[in-house]
Amino acid sequence: MSTSSVDRPLQPGDRAPNVVFDAISREGKIALDDFRGRSPLLIGLFRGLHCPFCRRHLAAMAQLNPALKEKGIECLAVVKTPVERARLYFRYHPLPDLLSASDPVGASHRAFGLPILEFTENETEWPHKLGMDAVMTMRIDLPGELPVPMNPAAAGDFLEKKDWYEITAADRQIMIAGHMPLIGEFLLDREGTVRWSFTEAEEEGQNLCRAPSPEELMSAASQVAHL
């Protein structure tokens, strides 16, 4: 497994590293090199199933999966949740045909340059530190999910109560008090080069807890499919 780190999120034109994961949706391993020379790949690197926003990002990826496959693009969703815990969750909340993998040590986050955000009282140094004073001014708008736009902390609490997700010991293994790994989605061409990305690390925090729009993602997919 590649565990080397880069100091910024990978950008279009960067070559993606090879990372090997434990498969969730089937037995065995999944390596990014498995896709090189075979097909483009949309890889989503998420925090874990304990994160209500990540659960929704996974569902959104699963919804787009058939349309992406029509363009010849594979999807891989990676969560930090330990593999057995993840398999139990997907047994009761299946996402049909979505290839998924577990990376509890966060090797893929480091390899793709996604930092771990530290929450502070009032010091912000994006994307490494974020003051709670700044968090309180942010707004997440999820029509149909939230009654009104909320700050990320309040939105997360609301969605947790709505989902009734039970935090287990396995979930706690990957949670770091006062910190949060940032997440992202990367579209790779069939040679493993990044052609499009959407990460929380961009836009000075304005992407925090957000997902890319389906229109933006599918537009990028159409371009990659013709490369």
C-alpha cells in the first residue's frame, strides 16, 4: 500500500498513487492499479459511515453510478470505517452495485493530499485549522433534509438524530477528538491521471460538508469518457 503523503490535494494533471484497500462490497482487496489501462475511475474518499454527510455523499454516488457506467466510468467509494463494521451497515442499508472499500488508517487521504482539520476556539488557518467562531457563521442547505440552512455542527447533530445511526466501538476507533479528515472526489482517466476533483479543502471552507453537483460531475465525466 502506498502511504506517502502530499502537501496539497491532488489536482487535474497529477498522477494518482496506487493504494490497496480491503473490499467491503465483496471479499479480497481492491487496488487503484486494477483500473489503470482498463477504465476511468471516480473515487470518493469519505470520512466514515459515522458521518451523516458522508452517508449522503455515498448515496449520491450510488445514484450516479449507473449513468457513469454507461460512459464506461467505474466508481469506488472509500470509507475509513473498519471493514466488518462497514459490511454490517451496508447489509441493512445496501447501495446496489456500488463498489466500496475500507481504509481505516487513512492511507488514501494522505496519498491524495486531503488534510485533517483541527477545530479551535477562534483560530482559522485553512485547511488545517478552523475556529468554531467561523463554523457558526457557515450554512449548509439541504432541502428535504434540513428544515432551514444550518451551520455544519447543528446540521450534523440534526441529521444524526434523524438517521438514528448508532456509534459503535469500531466507529470510535477512527474518530479523532477535535479533528475531522477532509474528504474529496477525484475523477481519474484510464491511465490514472486526475482530470477533475472536488474536495472540502478547496474554496476556503465553503465546500465543507458539501457534495459536488451532479451536473458538474457528469459534465466532467463526459469529457473524461472521450479521452
